[in-house]
Amino acid sequence: MYYHARPLQFVTYGKVGPPPVDALGGTRWENPYRWLGEHCGFFPQVWLSRSRSRITGYRRWANQPDSLGLILFGFESIQGFGLDYDFWELLLTPLSRTGDFTEQNHHNRQMLDDQLRFHEGELSPLLTTWNETRDLDQVFKKHLFIKNDQVVVPTLNLKTAKEIICRDESEKKHLRKLGFIEDRITIRNTRPGN
């Protein structure tokens, strides 16, 4: 199953795009997502993950006491542009600064090289490809743009979700009013102290 987490205020019954950039952490990550858009063909992206909480951030966001709530949607199958989470996480910092890895951007290429060497034990196949080819396109094709633990899509139809997880009865009631089927909605209270 693939999961998508979305603040309740940006949930609608039907197709959605990404929540506004400032809703999930500001414009700091705009460069990396714009760079990804050059490869997948759309920007901004809607993200889905095979993990309920590790990548979606559901547990972290849902634990915020003053948060409006983060709703988790589960889908049986999603056709999207695949990405490897661990490698993408390594690229975020260099890409957040300038947004590319072109030959002219020596600083980003050097930063990526340093990060790959730092994570050598965890990323040995990736590092091997990098050392053999020094061709970032080959490295990205073989290790980043693969269907592994996350995918991006341009839009997502929330009403097709097979599982919907919220944290309390008021959120469940709000989701029912929007039109979501009750037997697909599950309450999992993750607030601290509960």
C-alpha cells in the first residue's frame, strides 16, 4: 500500500494537488522539488510512501498538540514516478542551496561526493556506480529514480483511498461530511498523553 499524509484543512473529496508549500515547511525545499520536476515532468509533486509514518511524517505531525490534524490516506496501487527515499534525503541539502548538479555547480557535486563517501557502508552499490562512472545521470537512473519506497504524482484522487486514518472522532466526522466512506475511516489517536 502507498500512503499520503495531508493536513485536514487541505483534504477534499476528489482530486488534490500538493498542499501549499508554506503548509509543510516553507520554501526551503522548493529548489529540490523544482529540480525533481525537471526529471519527472511536473512540479510541484504529491508524495506517497510505502511507510505509514517514516516518510510521510504522519506520526511526527499528528503528535503536534496544536495541529489541525494530519490525515493519512492509503492506496492499494499508485502509478507514479518512483524515488528512493534514502538517496533523495542525501540530495535535499545540496539541492536546497542551488537546485542543480551541473558540471558548473562544482560545490554541489563536491558536497554530493562527500555525502556519498560519508554514507559509504549504507550506500555501497550507489557509491560503486558513482566511483565507476562519475556520471550523475547514470547514478540517478540506477539508484534514485527507482520504484522503491516512495513515488510522486501530479495529482491524487483522495476519494479512491482504501484506508483513511485520523486521530479523533471530530476529524472522522469532518471526513464523513466531506463524503468519505465511513467504513474506510479509522481512528488512531496518536496525541501525546493518550
